Amino acid sequence: MTGSPVEWVKDRPAQSVRTCIGCRQREPSADLLRIATQPREAGSTTAAPAVIVPDPRRRLPGRGAWLHPVSACLRSAERRRAFGRALRVSGNLDISALEQYLENRHEHS
């Protein structure tokens, strides 16, 4: 298509862009970590806090949110109370599994 203001590129596949819930920057989803709530067990009480877990394989069911895999974005999201809004859960949230994942990831890099 000559003369068109839009250049058609067939070489690269379309990349999805997501927003980090910590710093609110938009990045390709490949650069962000998906997080989700762990499904509650059938016998658990509703008073138990929702567990926020990392989903590096992006396969867990349900609503997910995206976060840069750095502690600064984690702290910012925690301070802004962004986990509950992004994942649409209320009540107490347990992010210890996510904290542990980020610490272990940092140690191995």
C-alpha cells in the first residue's frame, strides 16, 4: 500500500500491552508478571484472606493483574491498595507468596 500513513508490518506478531498495577506504566506483557488469586478450597471459610499468587506461566483461572517483577512496584501496588481493585476481591489479602517469589527470583538473577 503506497501512500498510506499506516505501514503494514508482517514480520512481527502483535504483542499485547498491559499496565503494571504498581507504577502504572504500560509494557508488553512479556515484561510483566501476571498475578492472580488462588482458588479457595471447598471447605475454607469466607473470613480467610484471599491469597495473591504469581502466575508466571499465565495459566491460572480467573481474573489476573500485571506487575513488574521488582519489589518497588510490589510496594507501590501494596501502598496504593491496587491488588483488591485490579483483581476485584475484597477483604484481607495475603501477598506473602508473591513476596517470596520476587525474593527468590531476585536471588537467582
